[in-house]
Amino acid sequence: MPKILTSQLTKKQAQLFDFVEKFQQRKNYSPALHDMANHFGVSIPTISQHVDYLEKKGYVVRQKGVKYSIQIIKNLRDIKDVQPNPTGEIFNISNKEKLQKKIETGLGSIFFTKQYKINQIYNINCLELMKNIRDNSIELIFADPPYNLSGSNFKMKFKKSGGADLNTNKGQWDHYGDIEFEEFTRKWLTECFRILKPNGSIWVAGSYHNIYLTGYLMKKLGFEILNEILWHKSDATPNLSCTRFVADHENFIWARKGKGNIFNYDIMKKLNDGKQMRSIWTRGKTAGGKRIHPTQKPEWLLERIVMATSKTKNIVFDPFMGSGTTAVVAKKYGRKYLGSELDRDYFKKAIERINQTTCQNII
Ligand SMILES: C[S@@+](CC[C@H](N)C(=O)[O-])C[C@H]1O[C@@H](n2cnc3c(N)ncnc32)[C@H](O)[C@@H]1O
């Protein structure tokens, strides 16, 4: 921690700041009050008071009453456009507020460094990309993460019918041990919570394999769940083992971080023949052209999500871009996009798709 920061804090506050920073670097999520209290051997109210001071001085922000929500204002050292004030401080509350206003009104860069840009996707780990995005800067997140369902490794060839082969193994990216999967899910959701605007929305896709863990963690992190949408797949693959029901739906959790989120009620009603839009959406997997990814989402589904919960020029962020469906739809509807995809081949295919897309509708 640079001297210039510590000089503005008491010794205790500086130690606490240091602890929070190191804890986050190590674990990729924030310490809870009890972690800090245990570490310093003091009571939770005492620690809470110290955190209050750090917050008042503009070093951290937190949502009171929400566990793991303490966030370092990491940009302290990176802000280039903040002028030193006459007392020699590099940062003060009013500068922080000004920067936050700029980000919220879309005038400030949402990145900590110049290396990243809006309307791009990156061939990197989503945790790395999110680390570089400022707090409270994204209007809409759509996340279609690994569901961790590839363990069963069931394969079948459809020789007679000429249909696509069935393979429950979607790729190495979908293999996790239970503990590792929970840890990974917690990490990326924690980052999503941090970068989402207070009035933004998040959607997370899943199936029975991951959706219960996801919903549980989202609530713990402070998200408020608004709806669960069920996509009823009208062209689902039959259950070939004949030992279970046909799994012909996927789940989408729609949640928010604070109040004031967008819901384009009238557009949704119009799309549903003048009746209120329901939470079960029945339609096929293949709508929207040829599939180039084993778990590619149809464009119609993303269109509905983007139209319902964002407006023109909003930033739509997808940590798990796959074949780029989210970016394609965002571009089509005059939104900005941003995302990451680890797999080089899917990344390249996503870029091709995005480049072939033009903005068609401003809704
Ligand atoms: C369920 S698929 C997304 C499919 C996408 N919605 C589409 O329509 O094509 C999940 C993707 O996340 C990628 N992935 C897995 N872990 C990742 C990580 N840590 N960071 C970025 N991408 C990751 C996988 O390579 C995979 O392509």
C-alpha cells in the first residue's frame, strides 16, 4: 500500500485496509466482518466502526448488512483525471463522487486501465477482465456459465435419423469438482455484483445442475431475485437412457442489485400479443441460425432479455461469451457490448459473428 494512502489513515485503519486488500487478492472475494474481527481479535461492532471510517474517507464502499460486500476503491492509484488538491491528497470524497457520476452517466471510462475498450470481447478469463472494470459501471449482465453437467460423459450417435450426435460432455471448460465449482461461481458472481450498476440487472442461466447453488450464492451476495424464467425447449433431446424425465427446460434467474432497474413492460406485452409476458417461454433451441457452440443460446432468447431489461446505448456484459450470442444481439439492438471467452476457437467464431452483425433496431 503506498505511503500517500497510509498517511491519511490511522495505523489501525491502514492495517485494516491492508488486510482487506490482501484477503481479496488471495480469495477473490471480500472478507466478512467476522473475518476481520477474528484477524484483529476485536469485536464485530469495533471492526464495523473502523470500516465506517474507511468508507467515510473514501477508501472502501460497502452495502451495510450485506456480507462480503466491502469493496476497495481500487482506482485510487489509477485515476489519471483526478487533480491533486492543495493539501497534497491524491484522492478525496468529492473526487470519488465526481468519478462515480461520470461512470454512471456514461462519460467516464469503466476500466481501470486503458488497455480495455467497450464493444470488444476478450480471449481471457472473465475474472481477469472483471478485475479491470470499475465498480457500479455495467447496466446489464447476462451470464451463461459452465453448468458443470459434463461429468456423466454420455454419448450417442443418431445414425438412422440423421440428427446431431448427443454428447453430454460439453468440453473441458464444463468439468469442476463440487468445491472448486462453488468457489468459481462465488468468485465471478462477486465480481458481477461489484461491477453492476445499483439500478442494473443480471441474468444467470442454468439447469438443475447449477441453478440452486447459483441462486443461493446470489442471494448471499446481496442480489434481489426478481423472477425465474423457464425456457421450455420445444425441440429438446429425448431422454435416451429412459431412466429419467426428459430435461426440456433451462432456468434463468433475473435479479438486481438495488432499486430502479429497467423493465420494458410494454415491449414485452407487445411481444406477447398484448398480454402480460409470462415466465415460461416455449420455443426451440435452433431459432437464430446454425449452432457453432454446444450450449449456444438462441438469439430470440437474448433478444427478449436485452429488450426487457436494458435500453439503447446501455452496456451489456457477458463473462462467458461462447459463440458471441449476447454481443450479437446487443449490437443488433443498439446496445454496447463487452465480454470474455476463454476458448480461442469459440472466441474467433464469436468475433466473426459480431463482425457480420449490424445494428438493425433501436428499441
Ligand atoms: C455455456 S457456454 C456460453 C454459450 C453462449 N451463451 C453462447 O450463446 O454461445 C460457456 C462458455 O464459457 C467459457 N468459459 C468457461 N470458463 C470461463 C472463464 N473463466 N472465463 C471466460 N470464459 C469461460 C467456455 O469456454 C464456454 O464457451
